[in-house]
Amino acid sequence: MSEEMLNKNTIAAGLETQFVGQNVLYYTVTTSTNDIARQQALAKCPEGTAVIAERQTSGRGRLKREWVTPQGNIAVSVVLYPHRKDLHFLTMLAALAVQNSIQKTTGLKCQLKWPNDVLIKGKKVCGILLESQAAPESVDYAIIGIGINVNMKLSEYPEIAAIATSLADETGEEVSRVVLLQNLFVEIERSYLRLQDGESLLEEWRDNLVTLGKQIHVRAGDEVFEGIAESVAEDGSLMLRCADGRLMKFTAGDVTLK
Ligand code: BTN
């Protein structure tokens, strides 16, 4: 159990960003930080507003899964108003920001699993849920929801211990969530500004994907497809080479490495 409670002032102290994390809404308990962030975005909150909760009662993951946030982990949602052309880069941005901030804070090396899981030694340490409201030519808002297993002890969660890990379990010591959040905000802003300068994040993200070149299963809806993860397209879609030679494109799905 973590001793360190989060606090708006300690996060703000020394935070080296222009806007990401400069406006923080902090909850000891809320439903889902993504829901609060959406309300904030609809009310036109400042860009970079971050909603943080110690615990979520209706935390959600991709594909309508539940996301459990025990005390000591991070549940954070960041509101952005990106250009339409940059929207598809935001999941790449979030995954790279998590990877870099974990490395900076703890020295641990992470791998990325398509579409946007962050792993340590093959076990999930972070999930990312991007939600947005957009039209073909414009974006009303985008919310990057990030859940990081920081100080939870997986020995207390035997049902997921084989597939998940936490930073404390990997380092053997409690990790400062304040420092990790500050580094995360810096990394999000740095990559977001790169996008605004016309740079692409595709190459860096692709180079960190453990999925590519592997034999995998992709679950999309009720169907499961098997093949080799050949490449990713410009928009981040996964290209799967099936045994019969077909090349299939997936914009969403759940991947299992074989
Ligand atoms: C996944 O791996 O399926 C994505 C999990 C995303 C969880 C985070 S925690 C903060 C934000 N609020 C939510 O309800 N979900 C995201």
C-alpha cells in the first residue's frame, strides 16, 4: 500500500510544462477520470487539464472492459484539442510518453504492444484509453486516459498476476507517483508539441512495438484471426499476414502473442 497521497500542489511544484498538468482536478474517488475529463472538455477547460483519481468506481478499459484502480496506482486523463490530422497519433503519443516517463522515473525498460499496452518483461503495466469527439475535418476534444500499475502488489491479485505487473513489483520498492506524473506530463507535452511542429511519431512507436514480426492472434469483435504481424500502416493500423497469404488491416482489436 502506498504511503504517498497525491496532491495538486506537490504535482504543480516544479512541473516543467507550459500547459499539460498545469490545471489538475484531483479526486480521492470518482467514477472514471475519462468521464470527468469529458465533462471538462465540453465546458472548454484549458488544454492539458488533467483529471486524477486515487480510485475509480467505474474505471473502464478498451473493448468495454472494466479497469480496476487500487490505491497506489495512477488513473489520469488528459484533455487535448488536437488538429484533426494529429488525432490518430495520440495513442502512439500516450504509449511513448508512458514508456519514456517510466524509464526516466525508475530506469525500467518497457515494450509497447499494439495497439497501446505498455509491458514490462511481457506483463502489462499500463493501459491507455483514448476517447474523442471528432468530425471528418475537426476535433472537439480528445481525452487520453492512462492507468499505470505503480505501487499495487500483484501477489494480492492472483487472478491477474500472470499477465500484469507493477513498477513496485519490478523495482522492489515504492515508486513516487508524483515524480512519475510530472515526467508523464512533460513527455506528453513534448510529443504533442512535436506533432504541432509537423513531426510524426510513427517511426519511434513502431520501433518499440514488440508485436511486429511475431506470430499472433487478433480478436476483432467475435472473430479471431491468426498470422504474422507484418507492419503498421501510417494511421497506426496493424497489418496481419495470414497463413493463406492475405494481408488484413485492423484499426482495433486485441492481440495475443503466441
Ligand atoms: C486498457 O488497457 O484497456 C485501457 C485502460 C485505461 C484505464 C484508464 S485509468 C484512467 C482512465 N479512466 C478510465 O476509466 N480509464 C482510463
